[in-house]
Amino acid sequence: MGFGAALMLAAAACAGCGTAPLPDDDLVTGSIKPKPIALKLPLGDTPKGIAASDWLAAKLALDQALVSADADISVPWENADTGARGTATPIGAQRIGGCRDFMIAVVDGKVADRWIHGEACRSREGTVLSQVRVLGRA
């Protein structure tokens, strides 16, 4: 077999080599160090009758809604662990001092659907929720 034929045979044998996944696809070179991030969740105690993990999911949605440029936004939230879901909605314009009312709908299938009402005040340190209370049916 000549050199040309051997070269063609080697090329044919490795025809798919360029597309085969390499065993080191997750190779880390160390050139960029990962930086941990911490979400600045709105501060505020969990309202009575609301699961802590549901409140966490609702606060994440509320924070997204508060930073949105859309004046009429409702951000949905869902907790896959408990099955609870709802929406977080800022109400009215932001007042002097960076405060705005909000409503959070809670549907968990355990008790009647309900609303959580309160005030969210934004500052350099983050968002603080106050005057939070659970209302009747959503």
C-alpha cells in the first residue's frame, strides 16, 4: 500500500474524530476564578400562615417586579417543593423615600387563596418589607 492510500485510510478511519466529545469537556483552566454571588433578598419576616420557602419564592418575584421599568407588572412565582404559586405586584408609584406598596397572591391548595399586602422600601442596603399582613381571599 502506498503512502497516499495509507493517508486516505487513516483519514477515513478518523472521519468523525473532530466531532467526538472530548473526555475533558469540563476542563477548568484557572484563568477566571468563579465569584460567589449573594442575592439581596428583600428583608422582612415571613407572614403567619405562609411557608418560609413560599415566602422566599414570593420575595424573589417581588424584587424582580420592583426593579422592572414596567409600571404595570405582575411577576409570577412558584415553589415546586410545596406546589404553592402566585404573583407579586407593586402597587402605585414609588413615593418619596423609595417606598411602594405591594400585593402578593398566594395559592397553595392548603387553605383559601389569599393576598399579602405590605410596603417595600428600597435603599442602598437593599429592600425592606414592612407593614406586611395576610388578607382574605385572593
